[in-house]
Amino acid sequence: MNRRQILTAGAGLMATGAMAKTQNMGLPEAAMMDSAATQAPLHPTSGPDYNPVVTLNGWTLPYRMNGNVKEFHLIAEPVERELADGMTAYLWGYNGQSTGPTIEVVEGDRVRIYVTNKLPEHTTIHWHGMILPSGMDGVGGLSHPGIPPGKTFVYEFDLVKSGTFMYHPHADEMVQMAMGMMGMFVVHPKDPTFMPVDRDFLIMLNAFDIDPGTYIPRVMTMTDFNLWTWNSRMFPDIDPLVVNFGNRVRVRVGNLTMTNHPIHMHGYDFEVTCTDGGWVPPEARWPEVSIDIPVGAMRAYEFDAKYLGDWAIHCHKSHHTMNAMGHDVPNFIGADKRQLTRMIRKHQPEYMPMGSNGMAEMGMMEMELPDNTVPMMTGWGPHGPIEMGGMFSVVKVRKGIGADDYSDPGWYENPPGEQAYEWTGELPEFSSNDSPKTILTKRKA
Ligand SMILES: [Cu+2]
């Protein structure tokens, strides 16, 4: 226990009047969210100032002051989450959504977090990475008994350290996390001039295993998940990271999936400035264009938005930028399937051969999908199909973006001379319809 916690605990013991007042105030209202859209940042109305974070396709939980304590109310409950336009999943989450709302406070604050369990089984909340008393750590059976269905438990502790943290159940953990129960917890530095940024984005990496045409995740999946999401949202419906030209930008990425994710951002180099363990001092940082986010960890990076444009940001594991379906499709590249197609069409006239020239045709195709399913590769850009899914979005750097404006500014128009173009002079003699074998033969001739 550090000095501050001792002081606060002492104050709490003496202030029995304040304790009675807490009970008189009753439970804080539990704000609910029914939208999967990115919500505007929640500016502080009391206490020290800070620049609030923006959770992509998420929101920040409002609090109330009770004496000197910030009080929050989380409700663990079944939710319906729109993972993308045309696909809703039946998950477990908090206050109407998965992932849960972001909790945002300031170093030196004391928080009282009420957790009401509306799930059919017990739960707890573990405050991942935080320095707090052992009995507040939320490990079911170890720190305290599990919160039974229908009951409310209270967690109360001081925020002795700033940084980026996460929260998730530590009770039937594999099932509850596979169902979508997790959220982020940001503690701003007490000194608002410490490492200030203009835009501060939050991304929680999570994953589900939901069969095409169904609504409920498989909870016994260990590593072979088929939907790779940011804040329980997947491309093409992850909102862009909208940035004003010249902004200092921080992106905080937490990983509560069961594998690592190398997050790659185009157009920039950047520096890792924070881990779950704390802020990285300037002299210890090194440049990167991709950062691997280990399982159960967080990394934050920063950059100055000095290059205008639309810049891809994505996980560099290529099957993590795909949605469900087709994970067991064999490789047909170079195969001539005309003969086979003719034979199959005798029995199944709508049969479509796929993949002879790569899989890009999947991005163009209007194939009939099962209900409640998003195509494997999808999304349209200004120049055609983007052929992505899952963990992919776009950093949009523009001039003239308003202070609290995070709305999509549309596609970037590349200035003349700054876009790849078609060569219209003399071409090599082989045609694009040649098979790989013909191309090799012609090259040798
Ligand atoms: Cu990944």
C-alpha cells in the first residue's frame, strides 16, 4: 500500500458521514449505449483537465462525483452487437455493448465502480495492469467471491499511476472473453502538460468464432477464431481514424485475443510511447512502422500528422484482414478448371469456379451469402474494391478538421502527379490471359 492509499483509506474510515451519504445516493445510473458508432469524446466537467480519448466504434462511460470519489456503474449483461453492417452477434458485454465502455479518469482520482451481474453465471472484473489493493484485483475465488447473477459488487481504489489499462472478467474467463467481455481503462496523467496529444485513439483487439449464418460465438475455440475485430467491429465498418493535419496523435492498442497482432500503419514512422507498464521516456523510444501487440498487453504509439492522405492501418497477419468463410479453401492458382466446371454444371447449373487467378475476384463478386454474414474480402474505395476485412481501417489526415470532429471526411483526392498511373506505351507481348506455364515458355523463347 502506498502513502496515498493509506491516507485515503484513513480519511474514508473517519468520514462515516460520507459513507452514509453514499448509501443515500443509491447506485449511480448505468448509462447504456445502443449504437456501434464512434461516440464523441467525453470532456471532463470536474477535477483536473485532460484531453479525452476516442474509442473507435465505442464510447466512454459517464461518472458521477460522490464526495471526492468518481462513481461508475457497469452492468455485465447479454448484448446484441452489430459487428458490421449486415451482421449482428449475440454477445455478453457491458452496458448494452461489447466491447464495454471505456473508463477514463485521472491519476490521483479515487474510483468506486459498481458492477451489477445480469449474466446467467457468476462474473468478476479484473483491472488489468493497475496498481491496486489485492482484494480489488477481481480474480474470482482469489481476490473475492464471484459476483452471483443478480448481485452487485463494489470495487474501490485509488489511481496511483497514469497509463492505458484494460478490464475483463477473471471468472469463467475463456467463455466470458470469447463472448466479448472486455473494455479499456485510461488513466490520464495528473499534469495535463505531460506528453499532451491532440487526438488519442483507443483500439481493443478482439476475436470471435461465429459460423457464417449464426449469431453466437463458439466459446470453446482456442486459437482458430474466424472473425478478427477492433472493439467488436470489423472492416469495412470500422470507423476511420480522422486526424487534422499537424496534430500530435496517439493510438493505444490493447490485445485480449489469443494471438499476437503486428499492427502496421502506412505512410508514417512512429514511436512506441507507452506499454501497460508505463510511459516510455523519450531517450528509450525507437522508430517503427509496425508494432507487435502481444497477447494480454497494450502498446501506445505516437506520430505527428505531417503527411496528408488516406493511410491504411491494419494487422499484418493477412488472414486477420479477412472475415469469416473460406478458411479451408484449397489453392487453385494456375489450375484450369474449365473441364471440371462443365462436369459440375451438369448437376449444379449455378456452380462458379473460384480462385484460378488468385482470390481477388472474391472482392468483386456478388455471391449469395448466408444471413447475418459479411463477405470474406470486401469494402469499396475510390478506385475499386479494397479486398479486406477484419482488422483494417484508414487513417485520414486532412486540413481543416474541427477540434471535436471525428466524422468521415470522405476519400482523399491525390494531387496531380502523386498517384500511380497506367503505362500507355509499348507493352510486353504476352497477354494477361496467358497461363503461368505459357508466360514461362514465352520468357524462355
Ligand atoms: Cu492480427
